[in-house]
Amino acid sequence: MIEIDLAQTPLRQANRRLQQVAPDSNERSFVIRNPQGAHAVAAGLTDPIEVTVEGHVGFYCAGMNKEAEVKVIGHAGVGLAENMMSGRVQVTGNASESAGATGHGGLLVIAGDTSSRCGISMKGIDIVVGGSVGHMSAFMGQAGCLAVLGDAGPSLGDSLYEARLYVRGRVASLGADCKEKEMTQHHLEKLGRLLDRAKVSANPRDFRRYGSARQLYNFKIDNIGSY
Amino acid sequence: MTHQPTIPRTTPRPSSIFDDYTLSEIRRAAATGVYDIRGAGAKRPMPHFDDLLFLGASMSRYPLEGYREACNTAVTLGDRFAEKPIELKIPITIAGMSFGSLSAQAKEALGRGASAMGTSTTTGDGGMTPEERGHSTLLVYQYLPSRYGMNPDDLRKADAIEVVVGQGAKPGGGGMLLGQKITERVAEMRTLPQGVDQRSACRHPDWTGPDDLEIKIHELREITGGHVPIYAKIGASRPYFDTALAIKAGADVVVLDGMQGGTAATQEVFIEHVGIPTLACIRPAVQALIDADMHRKVQLVVSGGIRNGADVAKCLALGADAVSIGTAALVALGDNDPRWEEDYQALGSTAGCYDDWHEGNDPAGITTQDPVLSQRLDPEAAGRRLANFLAVMTLECQTIARANGKSDVRNLEPEDLVALTVESAAMAKVPLAGTDWIPGQGGY
């Protein structure tokens, strides 16, 4: 375990260290201490390394993450794992707005709650939220899964494309072109595998499934009230 | 029988406000129930660079000898913070246009033409294609609200990153690419179902406001190591404040796009009724740079309806460091060429007016994903035409600069200009020709 103390090391230097791990190196496990809410901690990682951040982080922690496993022991600010490509990002506390925004792949696990727009424009990322998500979550979601063990705020899945949404608790309201869909055996199995990957204990049968009604995919004047 | 004199009839009087275009649009809207969508920028008459004139040399100013005395055109963009700023040989860049809205051939041609002249081209709302990267010596990677195709590997291949806050054709509006152009490849790059009408978000998904933008730029620098410049592109609406806020957010370069700037597809009402003219946005932006002591330190790139070297020279004289062209570059490639008139007529348009770029039927093979139409554009020949056009623009700009006694095109200044109309004088803040009157200044 290689230690990086952000109280002593400039962030740019710390991130470069994490971004430039030699492929043949045995350096695969890092711990970052004293993040003190810094922004863009462990951003832009592209190697299969493990990074544990001990403390709260600011905006864009693990932004654009690829291959790496990043674990934040604490809370995270806006844009956690934004545009994530692959790998795994985990937060033991809560996350602010736009967690997993535009993520293309990988797994994001938030133990607590997240604020609004969780999974906005998601493009293949899988997100598991132990608590609740705020309003407009999965707005314009294109691909991937969002599983919420708690409640979802208003306008869940507004203008949804092909992202799949699962909510165990109450949904305040669905957004335009988002509707509840049948939870088939196929979806139960898929959700079960996702929860297993996230190491979250929950019964897929307790969830309801939501997806796109696909009525706004092409402009129709009769849908004018939904645009 | 009494003779009835013939009563003379007055000539039918067309309405100045219900003109032919307006009437046809009312009929079209009534028939379809859908707003009109089109490409390109604002077409309405408005004060523009043609309303300005250079004074040239006189008793108190001596000119430089054309083709003999040097007149520098090179410009460096992004040396405020970036370790590797962009070094342009000419002050004319190619504006952001996406693969998807344009054919792969057109993107390649833009890269070829720009690279031949030592300038940059720019991606658009659809990610970076290998063809584009391969043919562009200097490539600016747009960072847009949609983040289609965005990934850290392409980000690190870019020579600069342009955070798009807005666009002159539609400040406050998102992108649009209708289903006809969402082919298999475009759909895959954008992670969308094939054939859907793609609507890009109008604001970024993970930041709002200038304080957040500062943190976003910080993140982009962390990911790219701070090597490349970060531009902020804004649509012309509140240029003084937007420029000031972009500077505060840490941008290396501000790209300011006036309402004549083109788009691939947007509502006609948006294009023609939102935003301000390019001519009107430059001086407030420059003033913001001066007030922040950042003029020439944060470079200003202006776009929106720039068509020739005179327009370039006027932008630079008003305080810009470089310009960006989009529509003019497409025309140089072959867009709206009369050779395709028969095809334009079949589409209900005519060469010079064709702007239904969103439909994907461009006879010139430029604003289309149709494989047959795209083949009409030879990327090498089109790239050569663009290079020629850029060379002509540069020579024209140099000609004007030398005539005004400048050994560097960026030494042109507002004092070299006069305006032909009161409106353009007020917008450009230069005197009305033959007077010393600048409307709005000195209490008048």
C-alpha cells in the first residue's frame, strides 16, 4: 500500500503518480490521506489499480475513471465518477449532485444518498445507490442501470432513452416518457447480478422497474405537451 | 346610356411584415404543426462587418510595402496556463462541427485544409473520429453537455479542449440531430438507438455557473496534466459578463460566437431571434479582457458570419486574437455549389439557400451521412479548396493590415476603422465615417 498525503503532496503530483503507474510495476494499491474536500481527486485514472481515499472529497472525484477501483471512505461532492468508463468507484457515505453523470461503463456504488440528477445522461454505467436519489435522476439516460434501494425524487428518468431503472422504495413521480415496466425473470436475474457485483444485500423482487416509453424518440406534434 | 369611367386600381401592395417568407412559414406551420428546423446561422439583415471600413494610410500613417515588408499572421492561443499552447500560422481556425452532422469525408477535408495552412480544426457534438485526428495537425476537442463519445484517451489526444457553454446560433439551446442522420456508426459513437431524434442537453450535466466551471476546468487540467489549453466557448448574448466569468473560471482562451454562427440543426425561431450579432459582441468582450488586465493574455477567438479577409481584419482590429469559420469553410469545401442546382431544386431549395442540413440529403455530400451522397465529396480536393480559401483570407487580411501600416495583423486597432451606419458605429464603438461621433459615447 503506497501512501499519498494530500496535506503534503500537491494534487497534480498525486494524480500524475496515479495516472502513470508503469504497466510492469507491482504498485497496485494506493491510499490517499487528508483529501480535505479537494476536487478532482483520483481523476483520469486509466490503470487497474486500487485507490482508497480516506476522507471526504469535493467535485469530480474519480472523474473519467477507467479500469481503476476507487473507494472513498467518506462523502463525495458533485460529479462523482462523472463520465466513468470502466472499473469501480465506491463511496461509503453520501454523494452530491450528478453522481455518475454521462458514465459510459463501470460500476458506481454509493452506500448513502445522492442528490439530484444521479446518472444524468448515463451511457452504460451501472449505478447502485444504497439510499435515495434526488430529482431528475437518470435524466436522458441512454444506457446502463440505475438501482436505488431507497426512494427516488420527482421526475425520475425524464426523457429517458435506453437506461434501465430499478427502485425499491417510493418514486415521487416519473419524468416525461418514463414508465413502469414489467419486472420479468430476465430483469430479476440482471438486477440480482448487479446487486451482487455491488456487494449489496437486497432482494430483486422488492424492486420495480422503469424504462423509456419510447414515445418521444421521434418528434410528433401530438406529444407537444411532453417536450 | 351613361358612360361609366374605368376606376383605376391601385397596385397590389405587399405587406412589409407579412412578406413572402413569413406567409410561406405560416402556411407550412399550419399544415404541419411543427416548428421549422434548419441549419446555418441567422440570415436576417443586421449590422455586420460590411458596415465597417478601414481608413488605410494617410499623411499621419504610412503603409507597409505589400509583399515586401513582413506582416505577421501567427498567433499563440492558450499560453495563460497551458504548458503546450496552440501555435497557429494564421489567425483563422475551423469551428466545431461534429461527425454526424457532417460526413466523414467533410471532416477529413476540414482537417486536411486546416493542417495545410497550419491552423486548427475542432470536433463537435459527437466525439473524435480517428479520421479527424489523423488528418488534423492541431485538433481542438469540444467538451459538450452531451459528452457523446467523451473519454479520457481522446481527451489526452487533443491539442486543446473547448468547453462549450453556448453557441451563437442558439445561446441557451442544446444540440439536435434528427433521426435521418443517426446512422449505425453515429448511433454507436453517441450510445443512442439508431434513427432517434437526438436532443443534446442545453447545459452541462455536472456543473452550473462560473464557480462550478472553474472546478470543471481544474478537473480537465488534472486529467490532461495541464498540458493543453482550455477554451471556453460562449454564445453571444451577454459578452462582457460571460467573458469576465470565463476569465475568472480559468479559461486560457475565450471563443465568442455571434448569432450569424452556424448550427447543424436548430429551430428557425431560435436562430433568428436569440442572441446578438457578431459585430455587437466583440467590443464588450474585449473590454472585459482589458478590465481584467487579460487582453492578449487570455486570447479571444471570434466566430459568426466571417466570410473573407476583411472580416478577419475587422475582428482583429476590434480586439480579437483570431477568428473561427464554419459556414464559409463548408462553402469552400463545396456546400451550396451551383453545380448541384438540379438536386437542390428537387429538395425545394436552390444553391446558396440550402439549409436543411438536418435532413441528411445534402447534394454536396457534406452535411449528410448518406454513403452515396458522401462519396460525392473528395476529401483531398475539398481540403485543397479549403486551404486555398484560408490562404486567400490570410492574404486579404495582410493586405489590409499593411495598408494600415501594421507589421502584424493583430496590430490592427479600432482607430483604423470607421462605420457606415449609426447602428454599426454604436456596436463597434468606432466613429461614423466622416465624423468623430461614436454613438453612446460622450453623452450622445
